[in-house]
Amino acid sequence: MAPKVTPPTEVLKFEGSMDYPIENRIDDWGLNPEQQETYVELFRRRLVVENLWDPDEQDFFMLRRFLRARTYDLDKATKMLNDHIIWRKEHHVDTILQDFYFTERDKFLAAYPQGYHKLDKQGRPVYIQLIGKINVPAIMECTTEERMFKFHVQEYERCVKVIMPVCSKLANRKIDQTFGIMDVRGVGISALTGDVKRMLLKFTKTDQDNYPEMLGHICIINAPAIFRMVWSVVKGMIDIRTQQKIEILGPNYMDALLKHMEIDAIPEFLGGNSTGTLLDDVGPWNNAELMARLQIDLEALRQGRHTQTHPAQQLSQARSFGRPSAEGSFVTPQASMVLSMSSVTGAAGPGNGAAGGVAQAAIAQLTTIAEARSRTLVERVKAIEARLPLKQEKVQTVRDGVSVRSAPEGSLLNRLEVVEEALDVVLSAQETLMTQTEQQAAEIQALRAGQSRLQEQTAHAAQGCCTIM
């Protein structure tokens, strides 16, 4: 365990950003929440004096991670954070999510399989590495060490700025650590020699110096006997507390892994039930429907803006919009909008007064209408796909001069209904065209049949004339 820290002699409140309450427990350094908050506030004041305080980037939990990495030593933590700020400027880290494009990502991940895949039981993002499948020549062929390093940093930034805020929102508490799985099946001593060992050391130092205290726990699976020799080399690169977070498991790892994860979160290639590969980046952060319901603006997070936007704007910005979600279901604009409206009235739930009940009733009614209209469209699309020109009654948008759309004019649902009506017109036209085409085909077939009969009659008549002659 970490060395115990002397409790502060005063009680201070943190005067910066703290989106979630501090965990109500004694931490590994023997400090209760009140004492942790005091130390972080003392740290913040030191940063103000040193002109290092950035209220937009440095929230309570970030400062606490740097403090913990230096055992709550204010001098050492200040130097560490100052070095981190310099490092970010030198490597242009603040904009790496926007201006670095790792176009060789798929080839690189095929040569070095790694990536995020769902959450553990504590709500932490799970990062998986298949070390035994590393193909060093293929890595060197598809990218450079510099670009690989930038991608490594970019993934950390994405975790800090996008993935962890999403996980925190889902858990309704701060999530600032990951759960790791490292599969070392097939790893030999040669995997940690030469350039590989040098790069690993560089990456490890970068992680510890700039993204401290982000590893919650890691399970190293399929560890052969020879791995202990490899481990004796690797563990010298990491601190003692990190070593204590590492669990080394053999080929029969599933029971131990299930203590940390649900079977449905463990990928199939590790013996679980979750589909998807490491290329797919499976997780709630890639589910546009869920992001809309939580009112999370992923683009704002990528830009470093800790703000939320209206669900409809999120839907238009989500890169997975109109594509299969992380769970394999197709996310339609209609379904996302309905979920979004439900989230808007989330505060108006049980125990929040009559206004909440009215709002929920209205949303329920609109949801029923929207679902019915969606089913109609789906049925008509299936009918067209099956080439069954069944003429369905067109939805009337105006009756006796009054609009019969279900949603208020200008609302999100109203806009979506307009789109649906346009689609309805297109489908009707398509149905009509198909019907006409099939009618014309039938008429042509009938005409050809008539011509064939006429030719046969003419031929018979000609044969009869010849016989008489």
C-alpha cells in the first residue's frame, strides 16, 4: 500500500471545479474526503502562486491524481504538474484530438491489437492489449515511431476528455481510472529486447509522468512460466503502487476475470459473450442513442469544453449517427429523438410535483405516436423491398385547413414528422412507379402474347392456302 500521509492541520474547501462528490472513504494514503479536499485546495493555491493554475483544465480530480502520484507532497506535485504543462506545449497535446489523424489505425491495430471494450463492474472503461500478437515488422512497415507515439498520447487524451466523462455520467460519480486486460499468450523474451523495450520504456515513462493514477487494476492473462522472467524486466519500469494493482493469471483466468467484469462485457475472443473486435472501439462512448439521452456533446468533449448540448445537436454531431450502435442495434433518428425527449424530462420524475407528471404524460403520448409512425414506415419499406406494390393510405398532413401533426410547430418532433412525411411521399411515388412498371410489363406481355397468337393464325392460314393450291 501507499505510505500514509500526515493529515492537514486545517480544513479547506476546494475553490475550483468538482463535478462529482469525493468518494466517502479513506484513500490508500489514509486521508478522509475532507482531508483530501484540503490537500487539493492547498495544491491549487500553490499553483496560483506559481502561475500554473488553469481552472478550465485542472479540476479537483485531476489535481488529486497528480498529488497522489507524489504522495501528497506539494513541492513534488507542483514540479510534476509544471513538467506536464511544458510537455503538453512541446508535443501540442491540447489539440491532438483535433489535428492528428492516424490514418494507418486499422493496419497498426492489426499489428498491435489493443483498444477499449465496454466497462467493468465499477463502471471503468476496459482497455485490452493482445501482447502476444504484436508483429513488430508489420508495425514498422505501416507507421513510424513518432506517429505511433502520437497515437498513444491521443488515445490517453480521448480517454481523459471523452471516455471517462461518459463513464462518469453513466455511473453518476467520478470515473478517472481504467481496468486493463493484457493477454500475453505467446510472448517470449525476444519481445522485450532492442527497440521494443526502448519504446515501451518511453511510453511507460510518458504515462506515469503525464497521466498518473489512471490505472485502477489490470489482469495479465495467459501468463506462462517464462512470463515471470519477462515480468521481472517490466516491473522495474513502473512504481510500487502500480505493481500492486497488477493481477497475473494463467490460462484458466475466466473465474478471476468475472470478479471484475460481467460475461456480457468480456469479448468473445477472450471467452465472453460480447461481440466486436478491438478495431470497433465498443463502448457507450460510441453509442449515439445513449449520448443523446445523456445530453453529452462528444465534440465539445473532444475540444476540451466540458459542456452539454441539446440531444438533437448531439445526434447531428455523433460520428456513429445512422450506423449500427456499439451494441449492434440500428440507431434511427426517430428512436434517438424519443430517448432524448425522455432525458429532457428526467428531472420531472416521481416526487417532483404535478408538472413532472404532465410532462411525462405528454412525452408518453408523443412517443406512442412517433413509434406508430415509425412502424408504418418500416412496414412500407419492407413491402417495397419485397416488391409488393401494396397501396397504403397516405397520411394526411392537413385536414379542414388544420395541421394534424402530433407535435407543436417548430419542435424537434414536428421537424422529424416533416421528414417522415417527405419520406412517405417518396415511398408513395416509388410504390406508384413500381405498380405502373409492373402494369406496363403485364401489358407488354399481353401484347406480345396477342402478337404471337396472330402470327400463329397467319401461319396456319398460309399453310392452308398452300394445301389447297
